[in-house]
Amino acid sequence: MNRRDFALMASAGALAAGTSRLTSAQTTAMPDALLGGAITDVPGVKVGHFTDTRRPTGCTVVMTESGAVGGVDVRGSAPGTRETDLLNPMNLVDQVHAVLLSGGSAFGLDAAGGVVKWLEERQIGWPAGPTRVPIVPAAILFDLAVGDHRIRPDAQAGYKACDAASTQAPAEGSVGAGAGATVGKFFGMARAMAGGIGTAAVKVGKVTVGALIAVNAVGDVIDPRSGKVIAGARTADGKSRQGITASLLRGEIPPSLQAGMATTIGVIATDAVLTKAQAQKVAQMAHDGLARVIDPIHTQWDGDTLFALGTGKSGVPGNLIALGTIAAAVTASAVLRAVLAAKGHQLPGMTPIPSARDLG
């Protein structure tokens, strides 16, 4: 293990243990243990964004064109997904060629069709008689309340995301599936803040683990050591962060919200050799990373879904305890990076939605 790997692993351990800290008294300062890297550091992985210019929405594709073993774990109570049954370890198909993350609520699942078309044109897919069928699981988040809800990702958007895919570190913040993401919706959209999409990765020895997370939670995004809110529900005057859990402990009950108006979704990838059952376990353990930095998480209004992919490019069999622990760490860091990179939304006819940087 070289010095860079050691330093990254030390940071991963610190974040996993909840010992990251802010560099100043400001809640938007960069946590010391915030991980660098990107999911595209994992050999065999490409990422492409499509961001709609007409309103804040879009989609993001994580491509594994040579195939990857896939798993999934759904924790939120209002999920919107595609092809997740195929990832059950009991079922036949054992290769995933791309995973799509999309805005647009259930409408955004249409974007997966464009990913399938792009892969089919290049004869990438599961052998099936006279053709190859691309395997493209997908998950969506609700961003229809930000701008014109009639504009949402479609098959063309998914195709364009594939065209944009590369091994370069993807853009973060208000792009792709995170373009219209918001957080802290517990007291309604008028008191929410901007979410976004973020990524992080570490390499330990010969194995790399990365995460790409689109953050659109009902809950707050918090500093895991202090519990201070980085981005989340604001006070009634909109000038300060409220703190959802603290409010509930004081007896402040939120108004009723429509189910499914949130959801944090993402992909964990590694170049370790995994079985489908192991990939599913990695996805399950990665949810611990969400729980460290989103409060509350996995609510009835969220459809939180994480996929895990194993490209096997390192040739090293996966150690599940190590992989799951690191997956949780990079997931937590990707969430923090998403909201720290996000931009606020100021749209006609809407209350402005500030970012973490806007509130300072």
C-alpha cells in the first residue's frame, strides 16, 4: 500500500467512525476527512450526465460496458425502480451493463430506454437467442416540484448521458440526476435547500471502491461528528438551518407531505471480484453511510435505493467486511460532496431554494 492509499484509508476510517470535523465554525466548511476521488477511479466504470437546460432535472448513467456483477438494496418506502428483481441472487442474470439514476419521478424511468438503445447499437448486452439484451437497472428521485413538472428525462436524455460517459471524474452538484435535487423537505419545499450529486472513492491495496450518490432527501444532510446541519430544512424566515430531529424532539410536528417527494439514490462500484449475494450485501452496508450523514433517512416519503457493482478488474476476491465498511465511508463522503457542490435554485414563481454555500 503506497502513502496515498494509506492516507485515503485513514480518512475512510475516520469518516466511518464518525470522526470527521469541520475546518471552521461554519457548517458549510469542508470536513477534514472528506474523501477525494471519484467512482470512475474504479476500473471498468464510466459516468455520463445529461442536464436539461429547460428546468433543473436530468439523469446520470454509470456504465460497465464489459459487464459487472450487480446487487441492490432498497430501504426507503416510496421507491421508483426498474430491473431490480434481476439482481436478486436467486435469479439468472449475473451481469449489469449500466445503471441509470434519474430525476423526473416515475416518468424518469423512460430514460433507461435510451441507455438500452445506446448499448444495443454497440451489441452490448446479455446473450439472448439472436441478439443481446442490455441489462440496465434504474432508480428515480422526485424533482417535479422544481420548475415545470412536464419537463422530465426521457429516452433521448438517457441516450445523451451515454454519449457523455467517460472515465473522467464526473461533475458534482446540480448536474445530471442531482440537477433538481433538494433536501430538508420535512417542513415543505418553501423551507428546503438544494441537494445534488456527489462522488468519492478510495483505493486500498489492489482494490478500489467508489460511490456516486444523488441526494434528494426529506431529511437534513449533517456533519457526522457534530450533528450540525450542512444543508436541510430552514427556519420559517428562511435564513437559518432548522434541524429536523431537534425540532421533533421539541414537539414540532411537520405537515403532511405527499409520499415519494424525495429519495436518495446511488451506485457503489468496486473492482473486487463479487458474487451477486456479495454485491447485495455491499449495497446493504453502504446504506449505513447514508444514515451517518442524512437525518432522518429511509422515511415513508423517501425511496432510498443503492446499487452495488463489482467489475472484478482487480482479480482480488472481495472481503465483505472491508468492502462494506469502505462502501459506507465513500457513500457518506459522496453525500457531503453533493450538497457542498450544489447551486441554489431561483425560478419564476417559486420561493428561492438556497444551497449550503448560499447560507454560509
